[in-house]
Amino acid sequence: MTTYHFIGIKGTGMSALAQILHDSGEIVQGSDVDKRFFTQEALEHKNIPIYPFSESNIKEEYTIIAGNAFPDNHIEIEEAKRLGCAFYRYHEFLGEWLKQYTSIAVTGAHGKTSTTGLLAHVLNESYPISYLIGDGTGKGHVDSEYFVFEACEYRRHFLSYEPDYAIMTNIDFDHPDYFTSIEDVFDAFQSMADLVKKGIIACGDDEQLQQITAKVPVVYYGFGDTNDFQAQNIHETEEGTTFDVFVRNTYYDTFTIPMFGDHNVLNALAVIAICHYEDVKAEKIKKMSIFQGVKRRFTEKKVGSQVLIDDYAHHPREIMATIESARKKYPKKQIIAIFQPHTFTRTKTFLQEFADSLSGADFVYLCDIFGSAREESGKLTINDLKKRIEKSEVLALDHTKVLANYSDSVLIFMGAGDIQKFQDAYENTLDNTIQQ
């Protein structure tokens, strides 16, 4: 039996894929840095061994899967190539693995993880399925009918897949360290559309997605009345959002999701459209109402009179959507944004857009830019963003106690770097205050 060794097993996609192979009856192990990541818990729960990086981890008979973050001169990759092991990059292996199933790729600049999670939840109520979510969650099943997975456009990695279906949530300019323009991003999505085998479910309210051409049927969803699947009569309750769905202008059914904000209604519409296309009954689709959410997407915690929210939002459009959700869920509370920009290139490219989107909060605390080893900072600092936001201050890790001044407020910790350390530091100051 083959042993699969994952180089960088703590990465979100990698840990999810490792869990899928493990659940499907394969022998799985991996290696990574010593630092603890939130993805580790699930791996440990399944007794998947995690070793420190070393050439001795690599055996000739192993199949090696390497995370995309690791260069070809990494010690384990060099050893795998020296021994002539079967070797794949993460996206290459995933492209091979999903050929066994009816595969559904979920892609788009924003909303991938939430939509993948919601779709996996709904299909899991009706079928044995496998799914790979970008929050590090993965599940396999020996008898899987469907394989639902998040497909990332960065570096055009999603062109390694030939899925049966693709959900496309939106096209937006991001990853400015790789893409040169919105046209370049569109070109990548168009190339992805050409690889889809059965059908595409696309947001018809998105101007870019309206231009996509395909050899397979394209079903559109959205708020506009030209869409095949349209949401109408949207209203918020304390439990979430309820809306009616019309299929080609004919009333289909009424659905409730335990989330707030237009972007969540659109994500749910995408799920309803693909399920309807695959003949899943409305009663099964309605199980959306008990969806628990995905990690780091509007993850809430109540501490005293405050609500602390952890969210992965790292693009201006995502920040705007997260603040909108908080306003709709907690209309009577102040919204305080604590934001850590992710990468210098993204911060520089969207400096004014970040300022505009963050201005939707009542007050903003900015954390130093989370830079990657791949890029130069130039002269850019967090103060360049602070200057553009009227009600803002820079937050130091040892000064998070200031957040305690906002009683009965919503504190949103946003970013794709290590923003959690600011939330942890703040919660520790509260614990210490209580103990004293």
C-alpha cells in the first residue's frame, strides 16, 4: 500500500487533502515547521504523524505531495527527486485525485471557502461525499459520489483541474504580486471555464462573469431579474436571513441561512443552483439553515458585553462585506475594526480602497503589515494607511487593552496573516484583569 508524505502538511489545503486521503483508507504522514497552526488539531485527532523537516522522512517507495509554498531546493523535495519518488505539487495531485468523482470546483476572488463549506454541508446531508475546504477542513469517504473542493486562482493553480462543474462567485483584481490587471485575472478564469466538463454556475450580477464563454451550459444566479436563479423578498431576522428563490421567474421555494449580508445570500444561491441542477430536493437544500460556518469566516465569540469576530477578510471588498454582515446582525452595537494588511504589494495596490472600506466601521485599529519573505516593503508602512482613515489608530501587540474601552461593541479582527495573535493578546489582558 502506498504511503503519502506531505511536505508542509499544516497548510490549509494540504492538511485538508491529507485528511481526505486518510479517510479514504490511505496511509498518510507529513512534515512541517515546529510552529503550531490551527490546522494541526484535525490531523492530530486522526493520528496523522507530523515530523520536523528532514531528508530521512523521504523513502523511495513513498508518493510525495509538496505544498506550493516550498521551493524546489527544499531539503525534502531535493531528496524525493534524488530517490526518484512519485512527486506532485499540491494542485497537481488534487487534479488527479478528483477524477474518480463527480467533482465540483468552487472558485472566485471572494466567497470560495464559505460557499465550499455550505455546499459540502448540504450534499453531505444526502450523499457520501468528499470535500476540501480552504479553512483546513477535509473529509473523505470510500464511497464518495461527489468531490467538492475550493479551487484557487493564484498563480493559475486551478488550471490543474478538469472539474465536472464549477461555481464561479466573482472575478476581482487581487494577488497583485502575480496578476497584472483585472484582464489578466479574467483570462485565468476564462481558461478555467474552458476546462469544465458539464456545467458552470456563475454569479450573473458580476460584470466580469457575464463575459465568460463556455462549451458547457452556464447557469446564472443573483439579485438581477435576468438571472436563472434569483433571490427576492430578502429579510433579516435574529436567526439569519430568509429569502425566496425564483427559477427562471417561477417561484421555487423559501430558504433561510444563519448568516447576514448580501454576499452570503449570493453564496447560498450558488449552492441552491448546483443542487437543483443535480436534482437534490428542496427539503434537503433547506438544511442550509443549520450550517455551522467555516473557520475564520465571521467566527464569533462573546466576551462580557463584547462580541469578538475573527475573519479572514484581506481584500477591500471582503472587508466591506464583513462590516456589512456585522451591522445587519448587530444593528444597535458599535463596530470596531482591527485590521492587519496582508502583503506589501496588496497594501500598496489597494491603499485607498482599504481606507474606503474600513471607513464603514465606527473606529479602526491598524496592525503592522504582515509581509511575506518573497517581497520587499519599499518605504510602505501602516502609517500610510492610517493617514487615509480619519478615525484610526495603530495598535501595538502589547497595548491591546485599549479595546476594553468599547463595551457592548462588536470587535472584528480581520486579516490573512497572524491577526489572531492580537485577539489572543486582548483576551489574555481580559483574563488577567479578572484574576486581579
